[in-house]
Amino acid sequence: MSSRSAALQSSSLHVALVEDDAELRDAILAPALRADGCSVVVAGSAAELYRAMLDRMPDIVVLDIRLPDQSGFEVARYLRGNSTVGIVMLTGRVTAADRVRGLDLGADAYLTKPVDATVVCATVRSVARRLATPCSNGGGAWALGADGWRLIAPDGVTVDLSATERVLLQMLFASANSTVQRDTLIAALADDTDTFDPHRLDMVMHRLRRKLVDSGMPALPLHTVRGVGYVLVPG
């Protein structure tokens, strides 16, 4: 096992917290992450993050989008193109388009402010677990293709995904074996959750299951937790 995998499977995660709100960063999130067992380096800008990475590569980057010197989207693109770090985007930008853009650029999770520090800690742990034990169809598990646009069955059969299916499955894989709340999934699809018909979420899931059957794939291990959400058990 590599040292990075060992770190991801233990409590010794090294987290880079990139947030230009000093009070949120230094008084709330950093102490919470340290109390949760992580080592934390803080940065108030993209430049500070890049300098910190020269000293030690983080396992997870918690990344605000609105930074003084570079967009968090640009930072995410750089990180995904040059490393395998986990990326948790933390931002006040709440539109579905922003969520889709962040996930498209390689973010493993997308949290919107205001958010409780315990949720940030739990998300960091969830991403770390997924990175430590990545899905692999070679090992008999379901997986997403590297670009996220294909779903791969345990037998290697693939099916192309729509943008909506991709966003939902990325969220479900990021929280594999844990229930993802309906409200969380709906928020990823709609800018205005108050006017969004929640039955549309169920219809998307139904059509995805039917699509796989029609493609000759085995049943997706996607389970409905009635009244709560969905849980994916990739194997």
C-alpha cells in the first residue's frame, strides 16, 4: 500500500483549506478539521496554495471558488490536470450551473455556504474513503469512466450518460454506500429548489435504471431510501 493510500485510510489526512474569509478559515473550519484528526495547512489565495503544495502535497483540498487572485474553478482544473488530490469545493455560488461546472472540472464534492463545519469534515472523510478504495470494474464493482461520462458495469460493459445522469452519479459515487439526501440531489439539478418538482428526481432515476436494462447491463445497485434519498452500493 502506498503512503498516500495509507494516509487516506487513516485519520492522518493532510488537508489544504483554501478560503479567503479569514474568520471562516481560521476560527471555524481549520479547528474543526484538526479536531477531526486532520493536519491542515491554510491558504487565502491560489498562490498560497501552490506554495504550500511545494512543501507537501495535500490529500484533500477544500477549495473556495471566489479567491482574490484566481477563480477556484481554474484552481480545480489545474489540480485535476496535475494531481490526484481530492477536491471539495466550498462556495456561496448556489446555482445548478456552478455545481455542474465544478463537478465537470473534477471536484469530488460540492458544498454551498453556509455549511456546518461538521458537514465539511464528514465530506472530507467521505472523499478520502472513496479515493483510498477507488471503484474498479476489474474488481467486480461499478465505476464511472475517468471523464465521468460513461458508467462501467462490473463485466466491463459501458453506457454513455446524459449531463443530468452524470451529475447525480458523481454525487452518489462520491458518497458510495451512504445515503445521499433527496434535497442534496435536487439542489444539484435546480437553481430554484422551491419550484422544482421532486418527482422529476424519481423519474431520472427510473429512466436511468431502465436505460441500463435496455443496454443489456445488470441492475444498478442503486437503492431508494423511501422519503430520505438514494444510496449506491457499487461493490
